[in-house]
Amino acid sequence: MDVLRTPDHRFADLPGFDFAPHYIDVRSRGGEPVRMHYVDEGPPDRPAVLLLHGQPTWSYLYRTTIGVLVDAGHRVVAPDHIGFGRSDKPTQRTDYTFGRHVDWVHSLVTGLDLREVTLVAQDWGGPIGLSVLARDPDRFSGVVASNTILHTCDPALEGALTWPHHGVGDDAVLLTETLLDYVSYYQRSPTITASMFLDAVAGPLEPGVLAAYDAPFPDPSYQAGLRQLTALIPLTRNDPGAAIGRATMAALERWHRPFLTAYSDGDPATAGWEKVFQQRVPGARDQAHVTIAGAGHFVQEQRGAELGRIVADFAGAGR
């Protein structure tokens, strides 16, 4: 596996992000070790709040959330998925699979021996992080799901989602055209920048913030993971990622520990999933679920401190 590491100078003096870097070698099944970066702030003897980002972001997305949680007395661990942020970047798109992303994050959790973890998951942080939980549930004490989904292509999702994404009958699927446009763009566009999507959805953002989101990718050779994660969205029931999603949902349907949804009011891409989780996860049924007003998909960018307060209260409620 050929691997690139973004030069450290790309991460110098990023606005609002003065956290010391930490690194751990993580493994996937049958794969070579790669280096994962993570932020680790707050009391090291406290149970961790694990903040998982999605695509096309990195731990920088949680910069205002981290401070609120640390001020509330929590330990915060915020990794960069392999291919993103300060983590290693395998150069071949086929180096990245849904299963490997799950393996890599699970390797982080076990390598740091994290226990009593409160998982906070947005975008791809949900499918990946919830699948880690399904594999190793005893390490987790609670979940805050924020603007995330779980790829299953389940026909039972018909009518539940603002962006349809489900099977129809025995051999068809219904997908919103916007999702297909998004997937196609990431595969076909000759140039992509992470900041363009952040600015379009959560902007207008300051130039320094936009540069921070682009910092991990000095040139296209660093972008294999950035492009491939979108291609890993399961679009049919036959996709191996959909099988992972269904197994994870089955595990969540046995999850009785606290599960909170904190979705924004302006994200059609994930709208409806909060109700799915509330109805299907036993641990979600008695929670005071939250709607975060005035934010889109990247809720951490627009309402990061508010999300931090929600998570801090949830993680401190007797856990």
C-alpha cells in the first residue's frame, strides 16, 4: 500500500484549532498498519466522548464542540478517518472500503482502550461509528446521532426519508436524484475541493476556515480517500456496505443504552433518519431528542458550541 502524509506545515496556524496532534497505528483485517491522527483533550482518566466526522471534513469540523466538552470536564477524542485530515492517505482508491474504515476506527478504540465511550456521529461518522459499536458494544455507554444515516437500502424506509434511499419490491431501488448527482460529481469532476461543499452548505465561511478544510489535500494525489468515500455509499441492497448497514441496524435494535438524536432543521440529506432511530433503537425511546435550529448538514460548523452543550449534558447524565 502506497501512503502519503500531508506535510505538517499545512496545519500550522489554522483558525480555532490549536490542539496538539496525537497518532496511533491502526490496522484493518489483512491490511498493513497505517497512521491515524486524533485530537485528545481533557482529563485522560475520564470516559471519552468520541467525535466522528464524515466526508469531506476532518476533526477540524469539531473545533468549537471540543472546547465546550473539555470545559464541561469531559475527555474528547476526535480522530481523522484514514484518507482525511492529518491521518495517512493511501494513494489508491481501492485501498478504501467501508469495512476497512470500520476496522480502522475500531483499531483506534481498542488501541487506546477506550471504555464507557459516548459516540457522537455525523455524516459517515454514523455508518462507521455505529458499525464499530455493533462490533464491540460493551465499550460504549451512549450515542448522540447528528445528521447521519445508516445505509441499508431497506424497503421499510419507504416514505420515512426526505431523500428516498430504499429498495422497491425484489429488484429495484428508489434514490433521490440529488444523491446520485453528488456521487457522480465526486467520481467525474476533474477537480474537487472540500471547502467548496462546506461553503455551499454552511457558508459563507472565512477564507482561513476554507483553507483549513482544504489543508489535508495539497494536490490531487492526496484525494483518493476523499473521492472514494462517496463512491462507497451503498446504492443497492447488493452492495457490501448495505449488508454492513443491515447488520449494524440489527445490533442497534438490541441497544438499550441511551441513544439521543440531535439533528438540525435544515438538512434534507439526512432528514427522517432521526425518526427511524427513535423508533427502532430501544435506547432512544425515552430520550429528550433535540432539534438544532438554523443549521444545515454541517451542524458542527454552524452550531458547534450548541452541539457541544447537548453532548456534554447527555454524557454527564449519570454515565
